[in-house]
Amino acid sequence: MKRILCVVLVAVFAAALGFSQELRFSGYVNSGLGFWVSNEEDNDDPQLMVYGVDSERFIGRFRLNGAYTNANQNAGAAFRFQAQGTGGATDSGNLPVLSFGYGWVTLADMFTIKAGLVDDSVWATADVIFDDDQTEGVGMLLRATPIAGLDLGVGAYVASYGSSGNNNILPVLPSQFAFDEAKYTFNAAYTMDSLFRLMLSARTANEALGNSSAQTAQGLAEFRLLAVDNLTAIVIAQLNRFDEYSDTGELNFYQTLGYRMGDLGFGLNAAQYTRNVPSESTTANDFALRLNPWVSFALNEGKMVPRLDLTYFMGGRQDGQNYHRRGFAVTYDSDSYVINARPSIRFNLDNRTSFEIGDSFYYGKPGKDIDSVITNVIYADITVRF
């Protein structure tokens, strides 16, 4: 009954707001089927699964965005409902939930204030592997643009909440929070058109609600080169747990490089992971390397796009049953690695609809004395945007 009521409320809310001429909707549906086989002893029978190529889980995703702006263009609201399954036996995220919902006002043409379940992508990283956004959560964000190209931000959030990616369920919030348990963010980005963009961002550790909402303290620096046409060049440094770096801190680097020559596209997405390990440890490692070269070629005026992705992850593994292109996790184990080959063909029926078929092959070595695991997923996937 609660699930049915949730769906009805979402439909009524969207329909009621739809009468406003200032309200705009957008979204997409992404899902498909995958044929899965593996040599794992406990689960070696072929299986058929519901599959979304890049939905960060293997069931798929439905997303509905809404945005309202007043007649003076100085206030508004935005929200997102999202349904996305994780496939677990206890999964409760298969019906629409609120990913974000906030109101905003602009003052003196320079300051923007957002309050509610906030999402702001101004300081989100644009790389393929890391793809992080620190300005998310339940709270308030102040953004200032004192000069053209410069964006400054300060935020305070009582609960962290990653609203842009995975399926999200708003946690039950207590009525009060200690000041030192909240997340505070400090952000700056400067863009010089046709030359470069530099972003610096930091957040404090957020301990509110325990593991269901906790985030570590983190600092980010991102550089994007904008001076070369058809070139994507992004470099990121991540300092994770900087408040306790001498014990468990991590310093990671991410690179996204891509170039297009007419119908031909190719690139390399890479990551290098380092961390501090206890001095008394004799088995823990402190380095991992991930490489993802890719190439694609557009045929028939872009209506058909064959693509090949290859991934090698030393000190990493395949992330459970997350078979999307970023579905890997770092282990730091020098004896573990995973190799992935993914040939695919995407058919672009129009600028809003695509159909993709492909094969994703994994060869993984979980550790020195553990048998290798071979997994293969043949899939067909549809994405419809509206």
C-alpha cells in the first residue's frame, strides 16, 4: 500500500504542477536485458537479468526532472524523482523516490541560495572514472559569481546525500544535529573561455546518521584544458580523509583524455590510487592502477556507432554485478587484477532514442591463492529521453 501511495502522490504532484507554464519536465528511461554466464562454482548456471548499460546498477533507471522559474527569473525550484533497482534481495528502491528537491533565489544578480535537498553541479568533476560532486545534501548552499567565469560556494548540510547518481532513498532525519557532525563545503572554480577551467573543492567529514549518510573529509583539484578543439583533457587530484591522512589517508589521481577526428573517436581514462597503510602491516599494499583505452567510429552519419572499451585494473576488481563501464572497485591487493573487454554497437534512432547491443567479458584474479573468475554478459539496451 505504501508503494502504491508513493506512485500516486508522484503522479498527482507532477500533473498538478504541469498546469504551470513556467514548469519544464525532462528525463529518460534506460533498461534492457543481459545474458550472464560465469565459471563461479556457486553460481555457474547461465542467467537472464534486467540490465541497464550505464545506470550504475544492472536493473535500469527511470528519471523525471522538473524545474520551475518565476516570471522575474530570480527564483525557482527543481526536483528529481528516480527509480532504479540495485537487484538485492532487500532492495527497496524500485519505485520513484526523491533524488533532490530544493528552492532557489538569486539576489543582486550575483548570489544564488539553494535550500532543501540540494544538488548543484557547478563544482562537479567531469571525468569518467571518479565523477564526484561534493555540493549535495540536506541543507543550504550559497553560490557567488563576483566576476565572469568565477564561481564561489559555501555549503552546510546536516546529511550527505549523493543525489546525482545511484538510486537514493531520503533518510529519516533527527530533529537536531551537532555542529561538528554536519558537512561543510568550500568551492571555487574559474573558467577562462576557450583556454582552461580550474576547480578547487573541499568538504569536512559528515558523521550524521552514521554509515547511512557519512562521508569522509575530502579535497579535490581539477584542471580542464579547453584550448584545443575536439579534445577532452581533464586531470583530477583527490585527497581523501585529509583530516586523518597520516593513518588512513588516500591521494588519488584521475585522467580523462579523448579526441575526435571526424567520425573517429579515441581516448584513455586512467586512475592511480595511493594510500597510507599501518606501519605494522606486512600484507597491505598502497598502490593500484586502472587503465581504460577506448575507440569508436560513427557510421551512416552517426546513426550507428561501434565502440571498443578495454580495462586493466591492477589492485582492483569487478564491482559485484555492476556491469556498467565504471563498475570496478579498488582493492590495493597487488595479487589481484581484472581485465575487461567490451565491444558494443549503439544505434541512434534519433537525438533522444538509442539502442545498444554489446558483450562485456571479464577475467579477474581476486588474489594470489584464489582461482580466476571469468564472467561474460551479452546485453541489449534501450535509452529513451524526453
